[in-house]
Amino acid sequence: MIYKIPLNGKYGKGKFTLVDIEDFEELSKYKWSVSKCGYVIRGGLINGSSKCFRMHREIMNPSDDLVVDHINGDKLDNRRVNLRVCTVGENGRNRSKWSSSKSGFKGVSLSRRKGKWYTNINAHNKSRYIGTFDDVEEAARAYDYYALKYFGEFAKLNFPNETPTELIINVAIGEGESKYRGVFWSKASNKWGVAIQFNKKRRYLGLFDEEKDAARMYNFWATDLYGCNAKLNKIEEEF
């Protein structure tokens, strides 16, 4: 069962924090407020000296070298199911996008020179370039793929209800040009990938061992989507 504890102070007036039934009795003995950073806090004394206590740390009681992460990002949700003990680095990975982000997505920035969206991720103390995209949501999904790969359960995703597919990443890091329209070489999978643009959206059509098979797949979809206006690949068939 979930219990609510009313909060006080400048930032807590009219608000509540959520706690579990097993923690409610002890926590409700104190007067809690909200810090400027949004955490639920209270004042207290230790050996005659004043100290600030954070509710989430009171509940989980971690060692001094560890922190407590709010999994869903809501600092007023102090149910145990929403709290996990982790390192400082792991906690940082669950941070939301910067408020100054023009893309509206984590890990995605606009290249004004190219007019495209590019994706980076900070992992293992390095900034890693993922790829450049025409569509901002494609760039955001590419970030999600690598966030899950590097950070696992601590990944803060742009689309938490979706499972990012590897095919998007293959397009992002594709290297080498094909002589066929819509076809690219994917270094990540060592295969030929194919994509087609329609209604300002890129559709990913698959990965192939043979370049010509990828070109045939492009032709099939181009004919279906564009009809007689389709620009098709000229494929020299071998007999």
C-alpha cells in the first residue's frame, strides 16, 4: 500500500511524497520539506551539530560512497520500488536531458552547418559519436540503443516504451557508398543495408549479404511507394 506524507516549506507547500507502508510510521514522525533541488529533506542533530537528512537515503541507508537513485526521475516518489542504491556514475546515467537541449531528446543535438541531427553518448569517460540523421526521432532512438547497450537498467531512454532496433544503428554508422540508390555498407554488421525515404521519413528495409539483393529490395519498395514515378536501380543480372 502507498502512503502520502505532506510536505512543508517554500518548495514543498501543497505537495506530498509517496512512501511504502513499512516506512510510513517512522518517517511521519518528522516534518519534511523539499530542497531547492527537489529532494525531500528534514533537519536534525548529530552530536549537537545540525544536519540535513534526505528521505531517500534514510529509507535505503546506503554506505557513504554510494548514492540512491530515483528510477523514474520523480524525487517525491520515495517508494522502495522506485529507489535503488548505485554509484555516482550510474546515477548520472539516469539523468534526464539537459533543459537547454534544442532537440527535446537526450543525446541529440542539431548541426546548424549541416542542418541535421547528430547523436553522441558519454560512456566509459569518453564522448562517443553515434551518427547523423535527417530525422530527430531517428537520432533519439539511436541514442536509446546505445544507452541500453552501455548502461543497462540505468539508461534514461527517450522512448522508454519502445525497444530500439539495431537496424537504425547500422544506418547511422554505415560506411562506404554503394553504386545503388538507397544501399549502404554497414560496418557494424558487415552487410549491405537498404533504406528508403517516404513522406519525409526514412524506412529501414533490411540487411543483405549481397549488394544486389539490397538494391532489389529498394526497387520493390520504391515501386510500391512511388509507382510510375519511382527511380529504380539498374541491376545487371547474372545468368
